[in-house]
Amino acid sequence: MTEQLSSPAGKPTSYSRVTLSRIMTAVDVNLYGTVHGGVLMKFVDDVAGASAARHSGGTAVTAAIDEIVFAEPVRVGDLVHAHAQVNWTGQTSMEVGVRVVAERWDSAEDAPILVATAYLVFVGVDVAGNPRPVRPVLPETPTDERRFREAEIRREHRLARRRAIQAHRGAGDSSVAG
């Protein structure tokens, strides 16, 4: 007897929320004395991956970084918090939104400041590395609903951009970096 694949039960957005925190050190700086953007990008990918894995109930891999915006520099000594949640799900993919804030080491009583935001796309994979179904995300609040709708817009733009580039290049060129 074979078991048919069924769509897993959905989970609320709050189920996928993850926060990672770390103090930035001298090994994280660039030539300008602020934290290197690549260090923050890895931190963003780490928290988004944890959120995607939690939501999907298993391994999830980064498929795309849709957008990352660096709003303010991060300095050595800052306590940085990265907050992530799944905003949208498809059959095998998920969009994870990330918000990064910093508590300045020299003004700890001030409110944390926004230093970066990002949207990443993850795909749930099985042990062989093949895409697997992921459970639907169930928005809980008006903000979650807005994020879900905006994620659908970003997805449509990604797909339209991909189609336009492929049409421009023709069928013979399928390279990613051009």
C-alpha cells in the first residue's frame, strides 16, 4: 500500500518567529571600522534559516535573497538582534522576513535602532535534497496579512523578472550570472 502525499497542516506566523542575538566584535569589522555587510548577511541568513526550518518542520535551504537593505551602520560592541518570521508559503517555498536592530554599546538605555531588513526565499528539502511540501502559513494579525500580500507581490515580481530576462536572452543562455 502506498501513502499519498497530503498537504501538511498549517501553522500560524507566530510559530515561525525566531530571534538571534550577538555582540559584534573586532573580528566583524570592515576597513571603515563598522561591521562588515557580509557578517550581517550571514546573520540574516542564519535567523531566516532557523525560522524556515521551524515552520516547515525540517530542512530548508536558501533559494534567494530577494532584498536586503542596510539602514544604519553597526559598530563593534553593539548588541544586535535579528528577528525573523515566515511571511508567505507556496507548495515548497517560503518567504522569510527579517528585521535587524542594534542596541548601541555606548547608549544602552536608548531604544534599539533599525539597522537592516531583508526578505529571503527558502525551499523545504528532503534528505536527498529534493523539494518537499511545506505547511501553509496562517497569518494571525492585520500586519501578518499585509506581509503575506506583499510577499505575493515580491514573488510575482521575481517570476516576471526571471521570465523577462530569459525571453531577452533566448533559450540558448541559461546562465545565472550572465
